[in-house]
Amino acid sequence: MQKALQQMNVPLTQVLSDITGETGLAILRQIVAGDRDPLARAQLRDPRCRSTAEEIAKALTGNYRPEHVFALKQALA
């Protein structure tokens, strides 16, 4: 998953300590589902998350090429 995110230029691991946690998985599922709005995905953060919604939204702006999203989908499955 980290490789696919890296290729999409989405440094999610810099704002979330565990991308397989509640917040990370919710965001990854939205990316795979086709949601490309970083502000909407940042609102999925758990209140216990140290990073703010603005920091997460900034990290979620990237290049969502179909082949990288497909690789992320495969990694989630």
C-alpha cells in the first residue's frame, strides 16, 4: 500500500502513524471507491488522530493514476 501511495505522490504515512488504522483504512477505502476530494476524505479522521484535518487534506493531494489506484485496491484486498 505504501508503494502505491508513494507512486501517487500521497505522503499519507507522514501524517498518520499507522495507515492500517481506523483513519487510514477509511481514507484508503474512499480513494479506491473513487472519491478524490481531499477535504472530504480528511474529515474521516478519528478524533484521536494527532494530525489536523488540514494536514491530512494537504497530504492527500496527489496524482491518482488508474494503475496506482488499482494497485492500492489489490493491496487492500
